[in-house]
Amino acid sequence: MKKATLSRRSFLKLVGGAAAAGATVGAMPVAAKKVGEHFEPYVVPPEEALPGKATWYATTCRMCAAGCGIMVRTINGRAKKIEGNPSYPLNDGKTCARGQAGLQALYNPDRLRNAVKQNGRESRIFEPLHWETALSSLMDKIEAADPANIIFFGGVMADNLYYVTSRWLEAIGAPPPLQYDLHAALEGRATSAKAAKKLFGTMQQPIYDIANADVIFSFGANFVETWMSPVSYSRAYSKFRGQTGGRGYLVQFEPRMSATAATADQWVPIRPGMDGLVALALGKILGGGSFSGMYHNIDIKEIAHASGIELDTLKKMARILANADHPVVVPGGTPAGHSNGYDSYLAIHSLNLILNQLGREGGVYISPNSPAEALEAAPMPNSFADVEALIERMNGGEVEILFVHGANPVFELPQAAAFKEALANVPYIVSFSSFVDETAVQSDLILPDNTYLESWGYQVASSGGDRPAVASQQPIVERMYDTRSTTEVIMALAKEMGGAAAKALPWESEILFMEDMSGSIYGSSLTPYTTKTGKEFWAAFRQHGGWWANKKLSAEPEAVGFKNSPLPVAAPNFDGRAREYPLFLHPYPSVSLSDGRGANLPWLQEAPDPMTTAAWNTWVEMNPQTAHKYGVHDNDVVKIISPNGEIEARVVVYPGIRPDVVAIPVGQGHEDYGRYAQKRGSNPMDLVGTITDPKTGALAWASARVRIERTGRKEKLARLESLHGHGKEELT
Amino acid sequence: MATAKKNSLNTPENEGGGHGGETTAETRWGLSIDLDKCTGCQACVVACHAENNVPVVGEEETAYGRSAHWLRIERYWEGEYPNVKAKFMPVMCQQCTDAPCEAVCPVYATYHSDEGLNGQIYNRCIGTRFCGSACPYKTRMYNWFDPIYPEPLAEQLNPDVTVRSRGIMEKCTFCVQRIRRTQEDAKAEGRDVQDGEIAPACVQSCPTDAFTFGNLNDSESAVSQEARSSRAFRLLDNLGTGPAVIYLKGGETRV
Amino acid sequence: MSKIKRIRKSDGVIVPEDVQDQLLLTTVSDDELNALMLEPMKRTGPLFWGTLAVLTAVFFWGLYAWGYQIRWGFGVAGINRPVYWGMYISTFVFWVGISHAGTMISAVLRIFKADWRRPITRGAEAMTAFALMMAGMYPMIHVGRLWKVIWMFPYPNNRHLWPNFQSPLMWDMLAITTYLVGSSLYLYLALIPDLGMARDNSTGWRYKLYRAMALGWRGTEAGWHKLEKALGIFAIVIIPIFLSVHSIVSWDFAVTTQPRWNSTILPIFFIIGAVFSGLSALATILVLVRWGMKLDFYLRKEHLDNVGKLIFVAGISWIYVWFAGLIVEWYSNMPITVELLHDEWYGDLAPLFITMMVLNIIPIFFLAFRKVRRSPLFLLILTLMVNVGMYIERFLIVAGNLMRNYMPFNWGDYKPTWVTISIVAMTFAGFILFYMIFTRVIPYVPVWEVKQGRLRFSTRQVGRVEVVTITQVD
């Protein structure tokens, strides 16, 4: 039985009118106009906006890179509630906690309300600028700079923004945008794509059909929390549990029990960095079939010892895999966080190969290229090595203008990378952030982008889902403040520059650009709705919240990169000597705050971490044995010291973690970024060094060793769970 | 609509001696939660905040047990490292048939609706907190202070739901405003409300479909079918409160 | 005091000495008796005014704290989820408990014709009335929206909205209001002859006050007759109220599903505890008033001795009922109950629990000794211990218990704030303040009752011989 039928119907009914109106006049579907600085209802409102009556608009969620389809309930021109778009196949009407909290990005009291220039970096004294002034001063800088020294630093960028930005940069002769953010690093996006390129010959995120699998082996893939496309994978997980004839068997290999591991049938506390070796051992036990050469010279006992998994457990796990009809093995974030991440990915993927699960039901797919190619979706993110190269260039004075959009590198990169220090060598830094975050504080000019609920855009679903899909993004409300879409800013710059730049971005407005882009998928036989003209398609595209194939469609990965020769998995490198730093540090993305970008939203700050039920601060999870050894208890403040730095955090005695590992959630420890985020907790990235995986250049973010020192202080961590009642559940 | 089934202590689904949550009325809203599917992702928690204008209280207050979550996900540890397991259990107002909170309110600020909802009338509440002391599930939340919405955060508020001032008890209402909205829309279209058509915010958001909402007195409804499942149990059933929230305990796969 | 002549054995009188003391059998005349009561009322020294000033300051500071709480919300009061009730309700229960001794002394002892009660009844009744006033403030202090508290009153309105008479809080309100009205009337009725006496013996503002309050009392036969009848009725009627009030207070807790609250013995436990704490408070007050007003003539060690005996009996009963409740809980072996018991014995609540037990039980054993009971200083110390102990007992029952519940995930902590403490202090200060003023405005000892008692065993000079007369009074 399909739920939320009404939402779907009312959405179709209501949005239809809106989109039609929008299509004819080319205006934003809004029910409020701006008078000065105030919001005021229209005297004669648009026809679909009845006072007190809700209108739903479909758009795209931008709270993470997955790009789920959402519907926003608006009343009198104000967005009131975000819900999943039930038609959009990726997330099927559902959202995660971060998706729900998007309203608070729109209505955040700490948003920048206009373009500003900062009088002296880090002064935090901002002077409002007229957009014309801001853009013309920026133009002067661009014209004075060597185009090759103009760098655009993006997070994992929205497809539309990447398209516009990369064309502009190319036209002026600047390098393409550099896409890097911590969230992508923590989920292993770059490693995953590079492994896919090698093994399947395509630079795409593989899609794991966990919905139809009967056994899932996940190596640190937190797919019901933050990994890749969590809502899509949660939908699949639900089907996995609810399938006829069983409820599936999920095994999670990771040093610290995540919420995904908690939902798993078996959590295997693996020693950090051993994922690839364990995969090899499993392969060895399984035999490998015609690819047995991959497992030549593998000593299972040795791996069992090195990985901290008992030999019997390994054998049992292999048996489970062997007995499964549709097993799938998923490499996730944790293996990518080590210097052998790439090797681990190859070893883990090889299991899918020898289990014959490439392109089979409950196995591994890749998404068909059609919409992604048509829309020229953004490529896979860059690796940390590219960022390091950038830092080197900055230090060498080879960066004249740095644009930062959608990422907060000063906060997100390891302190050891010295990004902030390198910024001092960049003459002109422009931030597009909606908030004064740590990177914006280092910039000279802030040109705040609209929040996503005020923006146009599109996003090709890259991971998860069972068919190709493109989500369309349209403004739900009119701009609250005097902010400007970065796409439009770049278009304006290109136009001003004229020549190749203007030619590269020929559109009069962002809307016309969007319409044009939608045209490139118009006419596909897979269309879920029929339209007669391009105009009609454009309206339907916005009305339905995007375009997707009307049937299941996924491509079989071609196993081009596998060889019947031994797979080398190097031992992982760690920062710090074991004697001095006896514990491994396991930073993990917070379910609600992600890599820290959610920290300025009070709903997300207040949402407890599922495992510790803690909120609003940073804690360090320690096995009861470890805590006992160090003589620390819950709420004790300890210093966590690595060769790269030290932070303080409150102890959470946590039964689901290896005794030789401590885990700290990423996301807190902001210096800036608004009242809800700043001066709260600490940032474990301060402990992480700059070890990379030599094969991909990905940051080995789990490669720091640490030691713990007591401070003697006790500070109460805000937790939902009572510590008194802890462990006394059996009473009732 | 199936015939309303009289609550009986002897039916198999009422094992444990408490009420089954069903009543003799035509409609008895109920919610089932499949613990096998709950991943603890907090989507329901944030959705509930957004839908019901649930205040955010901040770090200090949260640390002092004053968070206002109408819906919280309790996490229970089982066993010890390395054979440790964690289980999630979303807990909200159980909308009891015989609610301990209802009898003790001196001003009828909490009452029982004819659809079985345990209603909370904010304007009537004088804040004795008796209901909070009486509730065995501890799902009643008090407004310790006036909520703060720095401009323009108040724009996020749902106009269908009152913003509660200090001194008022509040709790999960099964999103009564969404129930009413759906009922009114159905009425305007001259039809009955379909099973599964009503979705409280938590149910709507849940990425794993762990929640099922519907009429417990309709034996055909998905929720009453789940209530009859062998996995079904009710929280603190032995207290005889007759919760309308039915939990389906997590399964185990044998390998 | 030199004027007072004791009756001696050598006079050939057969009345035992302790009865003489209890009934104040002396040869002092009625006029002298009046003066012995009225004179100390006019004596106020710097200590009196100083104390009054301090108490007034504390009281108004508490009022400010209350205003602060009303303005900013209950967040300033230290309670939380699950400890929705903290020190306010504990103190409420404490004050209601204190109020029980007044009725115990005056009504119960009146019915049982215990003559020794006579000099101390008014002090006890006044304690009841003031303690109830303080208790009565708590329902208002503790509601989140004071400005809507009127909804608890059953007043006609066009929406036909009534309070919920199912709620123990409503029972509470009705019981306490009834008890307050009843005990105030009872206090006032018994006051009328003394007001008449005071009126006849004073001048100035006191005269005016007493004239107004005496309601034209002339001591006529008809007046005495009506008074005795009214007092007889009140004494009987107020006893069931006295029993019901603390039962109802206990039902605030016992009717919920909270483990350990949900117990049938709670009402009895509360009543016995109330009498125990009330009598202790009375003894404390008697010793202090006796000392402060130098009322050694009226309030003799014999009276203290008797009150001490009552405290002893109440204390033993309290231990018994506590144990009777405990044994059932303990042997039930219900996991949650046992957990809560362990929490008290050696868990987080152990320090409070042990303090409570020590403060409550040690005095009981000391009070078994006559010498201790007859020593005002010892009695003061011991009863103060019981008062503190019983306060902790209430705190443990209310706040201590709420820290735990059926869902260990939702257990909690409780820390009172300055606001809580200020408001609680306000009621303590208010109580003492009102009581102190009372002692200087209203005759503290019911002189007419003393006189009446003296009639029972009296001596009359018949010629040269002093003759004992025995009369049946009441």
C-alpha cells in the first residue's frame, strides 16, 4: 500500500497551476513580493496562492550532494514544511533529518542579507555593498589577474552551477572548478569513482542494489546515515528488511559501531585500515573461481590476526557470502579513509566479481549515462591531493583570485594542510557563502548565494535509485534578502567580460538557461509524462520536480579492470608512533550535522546523535575497557592529542567501539558560521594529518593516531539518555 | 469500514493483559512502528519539530532533561563488546486508551477525543505538570521558557499549529492537524478517507517506512494488521494504559 | 512570678503534681492569669524586631523570586523532565503535614477530654492555620500559568467548562480549602472569649482590634453555651477532614502509575508522617515561644513532656508504617521497585535517605526518656531534627522518586535553583513571621480554657481550710 497518496495528488493538482503560470510569464512562482526589506503579501495574489491555503512546489534538496526530490509547502508565500517528492524515484517521497531542516537555512537569522566586503581579513567587520559595486570591483580584479591564476573552489557542486562555472572558467582560460568537501571525503566519493573508473571503465558511482540483496557486506558504508544517497539507500534497506522469504543479513565491518552497524545483523569491529585485507581473506576462502589468481599468496590466518577478526568469524562470514543467492559487497567511507583506500576498494569490489554479482539483481549496477551525459553533470569530486596542489600554488603566489562556493575548506581541511595560512598569499578571495563561515572570514568579498529554496537548478542523481533521474530545482519563495544566485553572478561576469566568456554563457537569464538545459532531455522515450512541446516539457519538468525514466533502468558494469593476478593491498600508514599514540582516531560524519555544514541549523543541533543520543557538542567515544584504562568516565573532559594537534572533548563510554580506537563526530568546533554553530565543541579534523592514498590522492582521514590525557574537568554532555538509567533497561 | 471490534482481554493480540488500544468507536487512530526497520536516522524527529513548531531549547537545557522532542528515538544497548547490539525505539505519546494523564489534569486540558486521540488543549493548560508526572512513558514535554525565534526564524512556523508559551505542557498529537486536513479534503471530495492517506509528519518522512498509521478499529487497515502481528507488542503493556502505538519487535536472520 | 503560689503536698491536697502542672492549678487569681498572658504580648525587644526584619526581607525576596519565575517561566525553577515536581510539591506536602498537629492537639484531644491540652491548643491551631496558608500558596506557586489558575475554580461560565473533579489536584484544592476554612473558624471560635478578655484589659489600638474581633462577646450563659456547642461540632467535623486532607495529598502520588508512588499504604504513611512532623513542629514552636515570651507559667515542662510522648508514639507508628510499606515492596521483588530501593539504600539518593532516617529515628529513641522530653533544649534539638528529616522524606518521595520511572532511558536529575530555594524560604519566613506577629497580637494561650480546666481540680479557701473541688466540665 502506497502511503501519502494525498500528498501526491494535492501536489500534482496544486503545482500544476503554479507551473503553468510560471511557464507563461517566466516568473518565479511566488506569492509574495518584496517591499524594501519587508515581506508583504501581494494585494492581488497569484491565483494559486489563497490566503491560508497551502501550495506545494516541487524542487530539489541541496542539503547534501544526493539531490533528493522534495516538495515544499508554502502558505502566503512562506515556505513552511519540506517533504519528499513522492514522484521522484530516488527518494520516493522521503527525506532525511537534514532534508527536513532545510527551512532553517532559508530562515536562518545569521544569513548574510546582501553583498559585503570585509575590511581586513578576520576583522569580521563587513561593509554592505551594492551588487553593481561589488561586481564591478570584482571585474576589475578579474581583468587585472592572469586567468590561469583564478581558482574556483567548490564543494561537491550542483550540476547546474558546475556547468555554468566550468564553461566560464574554460572560456577565460582558468582551470576547471576544484570540487572538494569533507563530506565527500568522508564518504569516499573520489576513491569510489576512481575505483569504478579502473574496474568498470566509467567514472561513476556504482549503485548497490541492496533492496534485492539477501546478504549485504558493508565495509564502512553508512548508507542509512550519510553515505552517498542515504534516503535512497534507506528506502532500499527497508525493502531489504521487508522482502518476502526473509529479512536479509547485513554485516557491517567498521571499527566503530555506526547507526548502520546498529541496524546490521552482525557488526564486525575491524581494525582500522584492514578492510581490503579482510576482503582478500574472504575472497581467498571463497576460492575466487576463475579469478583465484587474485588471492594467490593470501594468508588468512595472518589477516585474521592483523584485522582483529577471529579466524572462525572470517570463515563464517565467507560461508554466509557463499550461501547467499544475491549477496552484495559495498565499499563505503571508512576504507577510503586510509592510505590503502584504493587497494581496499579494488579488493572489496573483487568480491562482487567472484560472487558473480556485477549487474545482477541484488548486486552492483552503474546508472545509465543518458541524462547525465545530456546535461553534462558535474564530474566526480577532486581528491585531497588536488587541494594540496592548490595550497602549494597559493603559497607560491600562483593564485590571484580564489572563489569559494559550497565548501568551507578552512574548517573542513586538516589543520595540518595549512590551508588557512596559504590563504594569506592569495591577494583576493571571494566567498559565495550565505553565512559568515570560517572561510568567508578569510575572504575579502562575500557575494551570498541564494539558499536552495530560492534558487534554480537541476541535479542528476548519481548514486542510489533504480533508474536515471534528474531533479529540478525552482525557487519556492522569492529571495528573502538582497542575495544573488551564483549562477547569475557568473553569467553576469561573463557577459561583462564579453568575448569567449559571453559566448560560452549566452543566456539572458538563469531561467532561460534552465529552460534550455531541460530541452536536452526533452524527447526521451523514457519520459514519465507526455508533453507536446519543449515549453510544455519545461513546465512539466518543474511541476513534477524533475525528469526520470518511467521504468527501472540500470546498466551492467563491464568488468574491464579485473585481472587474474594478485591484488596488492598495502598496510595502511598512520600518523604517529604506536608507543606514543596508542589509539586510532576514527572521525565520522555526524548524522545530523554532516561534515559541519548542518551545525548552524538549530533543528539539527538539537536532533540527538542516534547512537550516543548526544547533541550540541563534541564527544569522544571510548570503549569501556579503554575508559577504564585511562580512568575516565562519562562527561569527563579529555584532551585528544595527535602528532598534528590536540582538541578537547567529553567522554562517552561507548560499548560499540574497538578498545584501540576512539571515535569523534565531525561537525562541531566552528569558530564562525552563526550563533548556533560557533564556539561549540571541537573539530577532529584538527587532529588529522595529511597522509593521502598515493594511488588516488584521497585524504586518509582515518590515519591519525592519538593519545588521551585527562584534564580533570567534568562537563555535562547534553544527552537524551539518562546516564543513571543506562544499562538498566531490563527493569521493565 | 469494518465493524468495530470490541476490546477484549482474551484475544490473542492482547496478550500481556493490557488493552489492545481498540475501542468501540468507529475510528481509533493508531500507529505501528517496525523496529526492524528503524535506523535511528532522526528524520522523524526533525520532521516533527518542523510540523509541530516544537521548540529548540539549546545545549544547557537539553543537558538538563528539558529537550522538547515530541518524538525521541531511544537507543538500547544489548550485550558487551564485541558482541554488542544497539536497538532503536522511537517513543512518542502512546495515545493511551486509558491514559494516566487524562484523569489527573485539574482543568481538562488533556482529554480523550472520540477518535481515541489523547488531545492536549494548550490554551486550557495551566501547567500543573501533573500529567507529566503521571505519564509512565515520559512523553509529555513542558515549555520551561517561551520559545525564542530570532528574526526571521519564526517564518518557519506551521500556521496550523499553535506556538506554545511558557508554562504549557505539550506532546505528540499524532499530527491532529494533518488528520483534520485530510479528513476535510476527503469530505470536500465527498469520499471516505483511505487507509494510509493520513500520514503524521514522522510517518511521512520515515525513509524506511518503519511507521504505519491508520485506524485500529478497522480490521482491514494496515495498522491493525500489523497490530495482530506475532511481533507486535506495546510499551509498558502491563500498566493497562492501552497504547495506540504498536511496536513490532526486530527480527533475527539465522545464517 | 513570685506572686504565684504553688499548692504543696503539705497543704494536704490530693491532686498529683503533674496534674497540677498540666492544669496550672495555682492560687493565682483570674486577673493575674489574664495579666500573665497579656503582659508578655507587649514585650518586644530588639531580637524580636530584628528577627521580624530579617524574615520580612526573606519573604519579600521570595516574592521577587516568584515574580521572576512567573515572568521567565518554570525553567528558572530547577525542575525538568522527568522530575516535573520538585521542592515546591515537597514543601507543599511538608506544610500540609505540619498543619495536622493543630487538629490533632485541639480537636482530637478535646474529644478525648485530655485536660493537659488546654494551654497549647491555640498555638497548635495557629500553626495549622499558618501552615495551611503556606501550603495553599504552593498550588499557585507551582502552576506554569498563574494567570489562568482561576480555571481550577468551579465558576459558572458560558462554555460550561468545569474543572476536572477526577483530578486529585482538585480534591487537594477542595480539601485544603475546607481544612483551612474549618481550622481557621475553629481557631477563631475558641479565640472569642479570650478576645473579650483582652478587650476588657487593653487600651488603644489593641482595644479597638479586640473589640472588633470579639464580636460583642459578653460571657453570657447563652454565649458560652453556643460556643461550647459550636466547638464540640467543629471538633468532630474537623477530624475526618484532617484524615482526608493528607490522604488526598498522598493520592496526588498514589493514583499515578509511578513505581513506589502507586501504593495503598501511602495515605496512612502520609497521615502518620504528618502527625509526626506536625507534633515535632509544634514542640519546636512551643519551646521557642515559651522561651521568647517567657511563658513558663503557662507552658510547663509537663506539656512538653506530653507532646514529647505523642511525638514518640507518632514516630514509632511512622517507623512501623514505613516498614510495612517497605516489606511489601521489597518482597514483591519487582525489578523496578527493587532498583529504586537500592537507589535509596546505596545509590544516588543514599546520602539523603540515610540523613533522613538518622534525623527521624534517633529523636524517637531519645524521646522515650522523660528527662529528655522535659528538657526544652533537648526537645528543641530533637524536634528540629525530625522537622528536617521529615522535609527530606517529602523531598525523597516527590523529587527523589520522580528521578526514576519505568523507562530507565528517561531517568533524570534534579537540582533546585536560587529561585526554588528563595520561594521555599519565603514560605518558611512567612510562616515564622506570621506566627511571631500572631503571638504578640492574639493571646497565645487560651486563658479561658485554662480557667475552665482549673475548675476541674480547683482549690477553694473555705474558712481556714483549703478544699479541693472536683468538677465535671465540658
